Amino acid sequence: MNIEVLKSKIHRATIMQADLNYIGSIAIDENLIEAANLIENERVSIYNITNGERLDTYVIKGKRGSGMISLNGAAARKAAVGDHIIIVSYASLDFEEAKTFKPAIIFPDDDNKISE
């Protein structure tokens, strides 16, 4: 039996851009992508702490070191610059493997930088 478990979490990231005219997705600074064990085109859920909105989209790479978090396309209507969000992805694991799996969870600062 497989179950879904938390795989990756970026907790309380700050929206730096919302681009309604882009084709879709969420752009995330490559440093954050790597730290959170995400990959480009991976499906993620976005939970907006500021306004309660929730949505699913996919990851695209933002400029490394920029702190970029940009909701694009229709998703841009779900958040404003300055909103705080949680970005999560899930994985389907064997029940026994899931008992010991440790997700990657990061806590960026207000500029979406990770403390070393």
C-alpha cells in the first residue's frame, strides 16, 4: 500500500512578483528549489497565509540568489506582492518507507533567503 506524505515544504515565503500575463506556474529561486528538494515542473500546492487562497501549479526556475517567488498566469490573481505563502509537494511512498521518510522543510527569511 502507498500513501501520500509531505516531501518538500518552503514555509512562509514572500511573494515578490505576480505576473498575470505569463503562461502559468510559480517561479522559485533555484537556491530555494534545491534546498527544498524540488525539481522544475514538479507539481506543488500553494497555501496563501495572507488571504487563505489555495492552488496547485508547477515549479519553474527563478534566478539563483534572487529570492524570486513569482506566481504567474491565472495564479497571479490568488496573491499579491508581499503575501506570505507555503509551498508544498507530496510523494507517494510505500507505507513502511513512509514511516521513516524525512521531508525537506525550509524557512526562508522575508527576502526568501536561507540562513546558513
